[in-house]
Amino acid sequence: MKFSLIHTSGKARRGLIYLGQSSKPIETPTFMPVATHGSVRSLSSEDLYHTESRILLTNAFHLYLNPGTKIINPHNNLHKFMNWKGGLITDSGGFQIFSLPGPKKINDKGVEIRSPHDGRKLFITPELSISIQNSLGSDIMMCFDECLPCTSSEKEVKESLILSTNWAKKSKLANESKKPLFGIVQGGLYKNLREESLGRLIDIKFDGYALGGLSVGESKKDMYRILNNITYKMPADKPRYLMGVGTPENIVKGVLSGIDMFDCVIPSRNARNGYLFTTQGVVRIRNSKYKNNLLPVDQKCLCYTCSNYTLSYLHHLDKKNDPLGLRLNTIHNLYYYQSLMRILRESISKNNLDSFAKSFNKE
């Protein structure tokens, strides 16, 4: 992997990420749809590509459990299994593991949990996580880490930081393939611990650096405080990735602080619940006022949905709970996100990002 900066505007950055398997670089800032199990619900890989998405986030832990690497490996890699021609970043599953209900036994070697699928006992280690991600053919891998609730005390966050740092070291040592591996900055809402975590990861030397442990219940004010305090201190020559954060407003704020990569389930999840993002705000397609509306969701949008279907038809599909409605809504929301990223990149190059951010229609 190679990362190069094209332009900066204040703290914001426009760049390119070159992945070995991809002929075209990924433009940053970029948004990565969440394909946890190797798919975005209701969409084909071709649908995803047509939304202008060029890199997806999948989850190594969930794919390990179902369908399992024994099913995926005969296809050669996850790209071919899901017929995806873009880039793939694999999350280690740390957040998902620690958000699972039930008892967990955690030590320096890893974490013991019960499988959410069949209840069998599992012991997930940094080494196993890297092995899974390697076998999936990931383009960018993530370190195994612990993610705590935003209500955790400074003492608890400090202890977790040390544990995650040790796991990061083990993840790095286990990566014999030398594929790109990102470290994950933890530290909760404590500025000093965020800085400590970043410093420890920089000493280990990773190919990119992510901010984890945000969008876990903290206020927007606290999230933006952390972003503004730590992002610009992350290495300038490496990609900066904000994990799991992604309302349109969050993304604009993140880009202003210097973030290059985003992922979030919001566009696809909201689409399934009838919430559609537009340049004029959110459309709640279940509202009866759209029953006879012959306009597209957004007259400024060029997505497949807006080019072919009316609000009236989407309202009808939603009322009937038709799967086609999920597909068309999701295509629109993901295209909206990718259009926002394109505008942000252009605004950085034209040095008018601050002006765009001030006029941005908050959802």
C-alpha cells in the first residue's frame, strides 16, 4: 500500500491510497460501506460499485464464524467469494466481540467468549485475528483491540489502553505477510490517554492509524473535541481512519479535522428504515405526503434510484415491505454519501471547504 497527499486545506487532506490488487487508487477522503458478512444487505457487488463505492469494510470475526474460512478459501479470497473488484478492509472484530452479551474472560493473550451462532467456546487472540484477515485476502487489516463504553473511568481506560497496545504489538509480529496493517488509537474521552495510545502505536510503526472507541454513546461535543485534539497529531504521511462514525455532519467535521477514511452502517441501516438522505435534508419515505409525489427523492441526485423512480413508488414499496424498496433506498443513500465525499474532495482542492461546511445542510 502507498498513500500520497494531493492537496491540503487547513487540517483537511485530499489524497490517494494505492492498493496492490487495485488498478485504480482510492481517492480520499473516502467512505467505506459496511459489508459485515461480505455483503451490504439487498445490494449486489455491482450495485455497490455503481454507487461509486471503491472500498468496503468487512468483519473478520463474523466471517470466521459464518460462513467460515473453509468456505471462503476455495474461492481464493473474499474478493472473489463476493465478486467485489474494489478494495477490502477487514475489521478485526474487537468492537463486535466486546459488545456481545454474556461473560468474557480477557487476558494479555486474548479473549474467551461464547459464539453468538452456536454458543461454543471461542478464544480469540491477536494472532488468530491476523491469520483470519490474511486468509480472507484483506487489502488493509486492523489490529485486534479492546473497545470500552464511553462511561469507563480513566483507570479502566488506561488499563485497556495497555492491553490493546500489547495486542497491537502481537498483531504486528503475527503479520508475516506484511500486508498493510493499521493500529487503532484508543483512550476514550481522555485527551492524555489518546495521546499516549497514539505515541505507543507510532513507536510500533503501522501502515495507517485509526481512531477507535468513538460513536459509542458519547456526545457530539465530546466526539468533536477528541477529533480536534488528536487527529492532526497522527502521522501526516499515513492514512487516518475514523472507525464507525458516519452521519453526514460527522463526516464533514471529521474531514475538517484531517480524517481520510470513514465507515458506518448509518446509510444502509437508515435506508432499511425509510430514512433517505438528500441535499435538502432527510426524507422519511413512510410519510403519507409522498403517496402521490411524482418527483425523485432528490432532484439533484444522479443515482439509479433517482433517475428511474418516484417518491410515490418508493412510498408504495415501503408500505408493502417489498425488498425492492430496501435495494432502491440503499442505492440512493450510499450514492448520496459518495457524492458528499466527492464534493468534500473537490472543496479541499479548491480551498473552499470551510465555506462548504458552513453552508452544509445538516440532517
